[in-house]
Amino acid sequence: MTDVRIVDLPDVAIAYRESGRPDGPPLVLLHALGERAADWDVVLPALAPGHHVYALDLRGHGDSGRTADYNLEAMRDDVLAFLDALGLTRVDLVGHSMGGAVAYLLAQTRPERVARLVLEEIPALYPRPASVVPDAPDEPVDFDWAAVRPLKAQLDTPDPAWRDGLAAITAPTLVVAGGPTSHVPQDRIAELAHLIPDCRTVTIDAGHLVHSARPDEYVAAVAPFLTA
């Protein structure tokens, strides 16, 4: 059973989906840009049947609050404030794409809070040509379109300290790569794995949306890592 809840943090209200074993180790799931917590449903409950799972809607996404300030550091701080609000001292942390960047920023800033880390399809970030951001679609979307431009701008011009900080991550880490059909440079994902001290990589030829395109293979790779 999944319960949908909202916690009021100092800067924003964060919605989350709670499921799994109440007395299990906590697992926090962070989605990609433009997604929401329900994006993980395809791999739950098989991903972590023994965990107490918290799938978050990051600020500006899903049922979480909209704000005037969208950046990866604010999202990292939201997750830390969420952990504090729920009394979660140390968690396993899984992030996909933008959520992976938020996850590794948290893991390098507060390494004592992360027991195990899974990063799906997020590379070591380097400056790149500016992303083209289209106008907001006519149809409603499940996120604040105003978040797209500033977040993509950060991913296009990342702070070099984020890459340097990967060496501070102490959690055993699994990097999930989507293979040659992904738009993400796979050599940059390999570099990310190299820069994190205790890290291994698994490649699932699924493109960028690994957990939704190949859920069985994703679970087969990630679930044993989370329970090791």
C-alpha cells in the first residue's frame, strides 16, 4: 500500500509517496526533471520490498509546492530538510538524471546521511552548449514549466565544485548507465563512477529511461545492491 503525504518544510511543501515495510531501512527515491514520485511505481515494490520507501516530488514537481527559486542546491536542501522533518538520520538514496545530481550533491555535502547511493543516467557534469527550452506546452503538465530553464541552465553550466566533491562521497555507490542509445555521454558516466571512491557501474542498454524501459533488468541490478 502506498500513502500520499505532504510535509511542510521551511521553504516549500514537499509531497511524497510512502510504501514498503514500516520497520525497514529507509530508502529515498528522487525523480528526473519533469517527472514525479509516481514515476518509480513501475519498479516498486520489487525494487526494495524490505525497505521503507519515500518517493519524493521535488520542488515544482507533482504535488509539491511551486516556488520562485529553482536550482539543484535548493532541491538538495529540500531533501535534507525532509530527512530532518521525518527523523531519518541515514538513508539509502536513489536518483535518476536530475534527481541523480541532487542525490550526489547531498551525498558529497552530508556523506554521513547516505548509507548506499544509486545514480541512474547522470554523468560527471561539464559545461555544454545551452539547452533549447521550448515554450510551455498547451496541455497541462505535472510540473512547473518555470523550473525547466533555470535547472537546465545549471546542468549546462555546472559548478566545478560539484565534480570535485564526488571524491567526498563515502557511500557505496552503484551507477546505472543506459548504454549507447542514451543521449547522455556514456564516457562521462564512466568518469562519474571513477571519481566516486567506492563505486561500480552496470550498463543496461535501455537508453536514458532505464528503470521505466527495462524495469526487470533494473530491479535485478539495483535490488541486490540495496540489500547487500
